[in-house]
Amino acid sequence: DLTSMPTNQWHSQAEEAREQDNHLEALQLIEEALLAYQQTSDYQGFAQALQSRCLTYKHLFLLSQDQAFAILARHDAEASLELAKLHDLTEMLGSSHFRLGEISMLFEDFPQAIKHYQQALENYVGTNCEKGDYRYHLGEALHRSGDKEVGLQQLQQGLKEIQDHRDEVDSFLANVWESGAHLRMADLLRDDDPEKAQQHLAAAEKIINSDSKLVIRKRQLVELKQALESFN
């Protein structure tokens, strides 16, 4: 769920605040980051900061279910893509499409999400570990669109890519992505394969409990456990 490392202090602090679930503080810091990037004509940094704000708005939407946040998130993702095209930031095309895929999921527009996730993979520049994160998101969109078999294949392949290439990235990032894949699969499989869903839930819980920095994942784990219990 994370882009490449920020290149100014406000952006770094905003990322840290968001990962601690302090989203309003993150928004304030991103404003400072955007101003600093604009003053130095660092449009790659500017586009990355827009993606960070997009992700912050996404979390605020998930917490509040207020569509205003989803709309703001979509505009930031679109602006990031426009900047990438305007300034020929080819390394930003993949991540911009990835954010647009995430926002399409918020609106349950699964065909559009699939399109953006596919474009994200086609334009991807980065580690194989993070590519696995992109792939499992595509798998979720395919599964939720009704193409369960292909979706599950993509989810499993994405999870394996994350696991096989963990040493390419910081352990926190690998833990975010791997636990996220397990949570998605636990949620998606609760109808068709409850036993497998519980296995993925347990795998996610083990990772989340091993890393105190996974604050958002810990909250998401609690929410999913409650949803599964009420479903049963």
C-alpha cells in the first residue's frame, strides 16, 4: 500500500503519521510537503505526495464511510497520473494507476479497478516484492468482479512474489504487503472455503503481532475478525 521513499522531511513525517492512524496530522504535513516540492520544481516528489494524500483520504473514507473522502482521494490519484504524463515521469505511471485502482475499489467499480491494476503492472518499475502487492490487488478486483478462479490465481501468485522477495525491501513494507494479502484472501474465501479463510486469517495475525509498527493492519485485523464472527 506504500509508494517509494519520500524525499523531504514533511512527506516522511506524513507517512509516519498515517501509518500510526493519525490521518489529520498526515494531511497537514502533506500540505507542507507539496509546497516544498513545488518550490523546487520536484514534480516526482509532488506526484508522490499526492499519492500519499490519496492513501490518507482512502483510510479516512474506510473509517468514516463519508464519500467526500473517496472523491478527494480519486482527484489526487488523477492529478498524480496527469503530472506523471505532463512531466514524463514514467516511473510514476504504475503507482498512479495503482492508486486509481484502489479508489475504483472504494466505489465498487471493479471493471475500472481491473483496468487500472493491469495498467499499473504493465508500467511497474520497482521490486518484485512490491509487484506482488500490485498483483494481489488485481486478484481481489477480479475475484470481486465474479472471475473468482483467475482472481484467486493472481492473489496466490502475488502473495508468493511478496514472500519470495521479502529481502528486497524493509521488513515493515514486506509485512504490510504480506499481511494485507492474507487478510484479503481470508475475506474473499469466507463463503467458498471457510477453513482456508481461517488459515489466511491466522497467517495475517501472526505477521501483524510480530511487528508493532503495523498499527493500521492491527485495526483491520480486528475489524475482519468481527465481520467473520458475525457472518458465522
